[in-house]
Amino acid sequence: MLMCNKFAVFINYNIDIKCNTEVADMRKFKIPKIPQTTNKSIRFPNDVIDEVETALVGTDCTFSAFVVEAVRVALDNLKEDEEN
């Protein structure tokens, strides 16, 4: 039985792969385009940095990729709240 909701694969950018417990959709492979990025400098509390770095130990995820995914999830949550 396949049991997953959503996970992200990091290959220089994020790819969302949706996993359906009934039937997994097969998509045709396309060479992805790397999204345009802008360098943004922000300050984090030291305890947040420590927690993120601890969570990333043993993964292939970078600090930046983690923050980008967290911001995307937060934005999705805001959109869902606006719709309800």
C-alpha cells in the first residue's frame, strides 16, 4: 500500500510530486527549466538557524531550499485561509 501525501525532490530547484494512494499519475519527462532567482539577505534568530540545520543533517537539502519550501507552504496556507 502506497502511503504518502507530498514530498519534494531537490535538484537545483523544487519539484512537487503528488502521490495518490489509488493510482500514481505518470507524467512524461521534460527537461526542467531552472527558475530565475534573486539573492535576498535576511536575518534569522540563531535558535531557528540551529533547528533548521539540525533538521537538515543527513539530507541532501540545503538551508536555502528548506526556507524556500517553507515559504511556499506558508503561502499556500495563506491562500487556503483566504478561500475559507
